[in-house]
Amino acid sequence: MSNWKCIKCSSDIKYGAILKSYIFTNTKPIKCNECKSLLYANKGSRLWLILAIALPMGFLDFLNSFPLIQRLSIWIIWLALVVLTYPLVVKFRIDKEL
């Protein structure tokens, strides 16, 4: 059972569709399979993504104490966590207006 539903018709939206749409295709809207409406990520969801990606920048002094390979590993793990959790926090809107 899906936790994400279309705003218009309440049909289920799959986790993979959200992940593909907002991470791999540069915030392309999701098209509902039932009512064919386009669902966009709201401003707060996009802001969460930007802040989550930028968060490690606040820890540069700490990160610079690690060797390069460990720093890269930390960044890759962090980005993977952000990418995989984004569909859990995204909220939708139907219109394209911000």
C-alpha cells in the first residue's frame, strides 16, 4: 500500500515514480495514472532537497580532517540517503504556479 496519493483523485502514487521524476529527470511532474493530472513538488519539498544536499557544507572543517577517499565516501552515502528519503517528504500540488 502506498502512502502517496494523487491530490485530485486519491489514487496511489508509487515510490519509484516519485524517485524517478524528482531525482533522475530534473523535477519533471508526475502524471497520475487515473485522472491524468500533473503533480508538482511544492516549494517546501524542493527547499528541503536543496538544504539536505547542502547540509554537509556546514561541516567542511570536520570533513577536511578525513583523507580524500573517506570524504568522498561520506558525500556519496549522504547523497544516497537524501535521494532515497526525498520521496518520503515530498508534498504535491497540481498547478504549476509557485
